[in-house]
Amino acid sequence: MASTEKDPNQVIEQNETKQLVHTAISKLKPTYRAIVILRGINECSIKETAEILQCSESKVKVDYHRALKEMRKKLNMDAEEVMGNAN
């Protein structure tokens, strides 16, 4: 029978990834951070997010796209820094 438990290394990698994502989110400007949390984490619709933040749906779409782009940059840089420190 195969174990359903995760390998300890997988658990450590998941925790490190979560920490990197949380750090990247915390470094976003407040409007981007709010949209990422509402859309990406709480899974609110574009309409719901716009209502909560009292802005247009198009602003939510644009800011969400920009926030994700910025996070990708931050996470890529963080990954490169980690690899550089490992050598």
C-alpha cells in the first residue's frame, strides 16, 4: 500500500513556497495587495472585488494583471537569490 502522507521534503518545499508567496504579496502596493487577496486567495469575482474596493471592474482586471506580473518578478528574483546563495 502506498502512503498518502507527503514526503518531509515536499512539506518543507511547500512551506518555503508559501512563505515566498506571502512575502511577495506583502511587498505589493496596498491596492494590488487587496486585489490579489480578494481575487486570488478569497476567490471573489471581478464584480465582487470591484464592489468591495469601490472601483470599476476594468480597474480590478488591470490592477490584478499588473499585481500578478509584479509578483512573478519578485518571486523569480527571490528564486535566483536563493540559488545564488546555495552555491
